[in-house]
Amino acid sequence: MKFSRIPKTMEPSNPIVKALLTDFYQITMAYAYWKCDKHNDPACFDLFFRKNPFKGEFTIFCGLEECIRHILDIGFSESDIEYLKEILPSHVHDGFIEYLLTLDNKDITVRAIPEGTIVFPRIPLITVEGPLAKLQLIETTLLNLVNFASLVATNAARFRLVAGEDVKLLEFGLRRAQGPDGGISASRYCYIGGFDATSNVLAGKMYDIPCKGTNAHSFITSFSSLDELKDINKTINGCPCDMKEFVKICSKYREDVCSFLEINADETIEGELASFISYAFTFPDSFLVLVDSYDVFNSGIPNYLIVALALKELGFVPIGVRIDSGDLAYQSIEIRKIFQLASKNFNIEYFAKMSIVGSNDICVDTIASLNQQGHSLDSLGVGTHLVTCKSQPALGCVYKLVQVNGKNRIKLSEDPIKTTMPGKKVTIVILTAPFT
């Protein structure tokens, strides 16, 4: 498993993760503990889940670092206290208000399984010991920080297991995530779960995750003709080459490519070619473009090869193409064949191995189907099904009292799965067979 950079501070990464990020009944219970002089009773809580998500056999535990950050930063601000005084009954004693104002992490002990570990149902992921009221007040926040983090990391691991080690997995989910917080968390924990990079620039900055991205259909379709390209001075590979000259170099390969592919040059979209030339001129070292804006095989691939050959002439190595619609397996196989033939026809060895990226509402079942069809994709961009955990939207972690004042506590239930295991525990995990 991969982890983000060591934090420079131990404040919560998200500024809204504060003491007030809790359920109201945690405050009222804390008052009842205080009122009955039980708030300092030594207690122990376990945080765990009851079922593996996605009908699977394992879970990836995540969110521990943020839990530690929160506990280290625990405390109510004066404005928090003023708000609580507004919503609590007027008879609440001033002594409790003072207790909340002076709340700190003193006497709280945390034991936990390392973040990124494979875990199983009912195993305590985090065990906290300390004064009863303090532990009660952090329950909701810890559950919030662990539930989604572990769920989305596990989902990412599922995608990785199905895709295999050779395919690059790119997380493209920010625009479909449940708000900014969901997007940032998903990017962070998908990386821990096995993804190679994210499109989320802020997550890249915050957690040192590699950022990847190409271009959108809007960029491709914003160009109409080669006449739109401006005559801009620029040095490419140490040789003076302005846009006008670069267009000439590309244009001389147009007939050769169309002849090689046995298509009519008039079938290719000139605006698409103009967009490719513009992007290659801007990013000659990382030229990878979307080829399905109009027609993959009659326009997108021919136009890509035209520009790729021009870049090769100038000493650059084109990277590849992305397809975002249609039959990804069939298209990737056919594109790979074209790249291999172009490699031989133009005597450029690396053309055969240019990258093919696929995206388009990809889920685990999609990848399994692509595998069965023998696809030729090098990378997959995954968004909605990954970051929203569409097949299961919640993990269901719980936080249960297991000991107070040295006495083991148990919760019985009409639903047997909700009956808790009392007492402090030592976790030993023995893997006897591969997990799926």
C-alpha cells in the first residue's frame, strides 16, 4: 500500500473537522455523565465494522491519521461554546460549559491497526481508552473519518485486483464525487487502495499524489480549422520552430498517413487536427489526446498519427491516445494493430507501444469484461463507480463501549449481529488462503 507524505503538522487536514462535527446526542450524553459525576470514569471503546463491503472478503482500513489529528486537536472554541449554550437547555450548569471549554486530549490512549492494513469484520480497528465523556464526544467524528476512507480504499483495491498490476489506474472522480470533501477524500484513499494517479490537483498538492490528465472534448471541438492557429515563436528541441512551421511539418504527413490507413483525407476533421497540433505544440513532451470526438478510425487516429510523426521529426516522443466512448475492448485492439503497423511502415519502433487510455463509466464488471475480450488498454480512467462507491454507499463502522471502571460491558440485541464482544482485545490475523 502507498501512503502520502509525512504531515508537517498534526492539525486536521480538513478545517471543518472540529469538536462540533458530532451528533447532538454526544453532547447531551456528555452532560448527563458530568451531571452524574461519571464523566471521568475510565472507559474503553472499540471501533469496528460488522460486514465486509461489496460482498467481498476483506476491507482496507483507512482514516487513522485523520482520527489521530482530530484527537490531538480536540477542544471547543469560544464560539463553539456560545453556540452550544444556544441549543442546549437553559438549565445546563455553567460547570459543564466550563468543562467543555477546557476539554483536551489528556488521558486519551489510542491503539490501532496500521493504516492501509487488510482487515476483517468485528476486529477492533481503533481502540480508545480514557475518560468516559471525552471518548463519547469523539465517537461520531472518528466514525465519519474511518467509514468512507475505508470504503473507498477497499473499492479502489477491488479495481486494482481485477485490472491486474500491469494496467495503470487513474482516478478521475472529482466532478462526480459527493462534494469537495468527498472528492478530496476519495482521491487520497483511492491512492492508498492501489490507484496510480489522480486528476484532482488539490489532492495532489495536499497528499503528494501524482497528477495526470489529458484534454476534454471541449478542447478538441473548440477548433474549426488550421487557419485558427496563430504564428507564435517557440523553440522546440533547441531548434527555432514557430506554430506556422509546425503546421507545415504536420501537413506534409497528412497524405502519407491517410494513404497508409487507406482513407480519404477529406474524411478527417480539420478542426480536430488543429486541436491536436495546438496541444502538441504546447506539450511536445507529453502528447496524449482524446480521439473519439468525431470518428475514432476515420479522423481521430489519422490526425493523431500525423502529429505524432511531426513530433518524431522534431525529436519528441508522442505518448498516446484516450478513448472515452464505444466498445473500449474492440477499439483498443484495433488501435494497437494500427500502432504496430505504423511502427513497421514508418520504421519507428516505439510507435507500436504507444499508450492507449480508456475511460467511460468504468466499473469492476467493465474491467472483468475487458479482460475476457483481451483488450489492449494500458491505462484506465475511473470516476463515478469508484469515488461514489456506487455498488455500496456505506461501510457501517460502529463504535461500542466494551469496558468501564474495569468492568466488561456488552450490548445485547434482538439482531444477533449487533451483539457486541465485551472487554479489551488483542487482534491476531492469520491468512490461510488468498483473498478475493
